Amino acid sequence: MSVKLDEKDLAILTLIQENSKLTANQIAKKISAPITTVFAKIKRMEELGIIKQYRAVLSPEKLNLATAAFILASVSYHTNDGKPITQRDVATEIAQFPEVQEVHIITGDWDLLVKLRAENVEAIGKFVVDKLRNIQGLDKTLTCMVFETVKESTSLPQPLKRTHDFSKSSL
């Protein structure tokens, strides 16, 4: 089954990504559509899983979490006692730590990419030494400290000039 998104759908997605606090009435005015149409389109996209959730984007600096790092990790594929373990097992365990914002299973020389935030470089070091390196199946790590963030976004690009087909399997 294929899901069609028209220009109004894409315009709504663009607006909610920019500001999820916009009311249906405000969106309707911005895209020149009836409010009932906007309500129906948003509800449909929520039900289809295109809109997964709404959330606030917090300022890490204001919350004393201005220090960011990316960690590349290699998996040994077995625990200390020789039992097999997968990338997914290790990634799932790493994802449980509150400092960790993202965990990705990747290709190449490394198996995992981890993004985390903490109050300072020492806190990142403590996390790596005391928490991360104690995970069963983790072989080695490479920590890359972030000096400056030029762009950080959760928004997906929304081309507004053409109709898109998204198969349900890709949602």
C-alpha cells in the first residue's frame, strides 16, 4: 500500500517541524486551507506514522549540558566469558544511558556511532571510562569532542513542489 502526500501535506509537515506548537487554525491560514482539512491531514499522517511525535527542543547550554561528543565503538561479538553478542545487543545497552542522545549501527571500520552530551569534558571522560568501556562485548572506542556545532536539526527536508509516494514499509 502506498501513501500519497500532496503539497498541502508537505507544507503542513514543514510548518510543524519548524514549530509544533502551531494550532491547526494557524497552519490553515499559512497554507490557505480549511481548518477541517488541516485537522484531517494531520490526523491521517499521525495514524500512518509519518508524524511520530511532538517534542520540545531544549537548549543544552542553558541546562549545563553544552559539551557534546561522538564516540565510535567497535564490538568484539562475544562477552568476556565467550558468549556471542551482537552489535544490536551492545547498541541497545549503550542506548539506556541518559547521557546518550543517539546510537547508530554503522558500516566501515567501526560498528557503532554514539552521540552524547554532558556538562564538561571530564564528565564525558568519566562516562567513557566508567560506563561505556564496562559494557560486555565492547572492544574499543574513539571519542571525538565537538568544538562547535554549525548545524543540528531533527527536521527532515520537505520538498514542496511535487507529490511524494511513500510505501508503508518505509514508514
